[in-house]
Amino acid sequence: MDNPRNSSGRQWPIAAGLIALALVPVLAGAVRIGEIATGAAETAANARFLRAPLPVVLHIVGALVYSIVGAFQFLPRLRSRRTAWHRFAGRYLLVPTGIIVAATGLWMTAFYEVPAVDGGALAVSRYIVGGSMLAFIALGIAAIARRDTVAHGAWMLRAYALAMGAGTQVLTSVPFLLMFGEPDVFWRLVQMDAGWLINIVVAEWVIARRRAATRRRGPAMIAV
């Protein structure tokens, strides 16, 4: 049986890694907000954000809170010993910001004029991801309402994995950019979808481990 203290120690690097994964898109978002705040000159790259700034600002700020607060939900000691914080963070920080991230992502996909390299297939992927994220959050809320903590954790983890796709997409895009230059529509789709798919695969692996631990020890003994 794992020592809970050792398990907690192993989980801190995971939280740190998730924050690091979110760092690059968060910094890029900060630059975008800076452009909006200072009234930067309009270019093809930023015109849609300058003309309708509210959705992207909400998206960036929501993603910052969601990614950082969500990372600490992986710490078993914080969940087990600070249940009031865990519930407060979930109810008043993660659920609202998760909904904001998904809803603004859907809005921007529907109404922003995107670059030509972001083709129609990528728009479909974004609709699927945004809609799935909203559905996962709703299912997570429904699960905790019926006191099914295992299902609650699984659905919330799936939603978080999709939201963290922006960080993984940096890793799936930069090597191609360095080796071959700007992608075409096909490779842009591959890079973006790969980021979401990698995160979902990892999330399902974690969920499977949690379920195996539940069968071995019982829900009260889980430390993941």
C-alpha cells in the first residue's frame, strides 16, 4: 500500500508540470491582452481581437485561473486534508472559469474571422472540443450531486485535459515549425488535434489507474 505522504510528494511535480504546460499559452495571452490594452496597431493577426476584445480577454483570464487552480486539484493531501478548499475551488473557481473557457472558445470559433490556415475541419474540431468540455463539466457536477466522487473526478479530469490542449499544442507545433516552417491547412489540423488527443489519452490512463485503485483499496483509500 502506498504511503499517502509519498504519493503526495510524487504528485507535486505533476502539478508543477501542468502549470509549466500552461505557461506558454498564458504568456501569449498576456501579450494579446497587452495589445488590446495599449491599442496596438491593427494587423491581420490581431484584427479580430482588437475589434471584439471581450471574448478573448475572458478566454485568456479564464484559462489562467482554470489551468493553475486545476493543477493543484491533483494533490491528494490538499484534497483529503483541505476539503473545504477543494470544494470552494471547484464550485467558485474551476466550474465558472471552465465554462467561460469553453463558451468563449465556441464563440470565437463561430464569429471570429480566422486565418486561412485554420480551415473548416479545425473549426469542427474546436466545436467538438468546446462542446465536450461543457458536457464533461455538466456531467461532473451531476456526479458530485449524487455523491459519486469517482465519476466526478473522471469527468472533471477530462474537461481539464481538453482545456490544457493549448499547452500541448505548443509541443506538437513548434518542432514542425522549426523543421519545415509554417504548416498548411492539413498539418495545422494534425498539430492541433494531436494536442487534444494526447491530453485525452493521458487523462484516460489516469482515470483507469484511479478505477484500479478503487477496486484494490476502496474509495476512501485513494490517493491520486
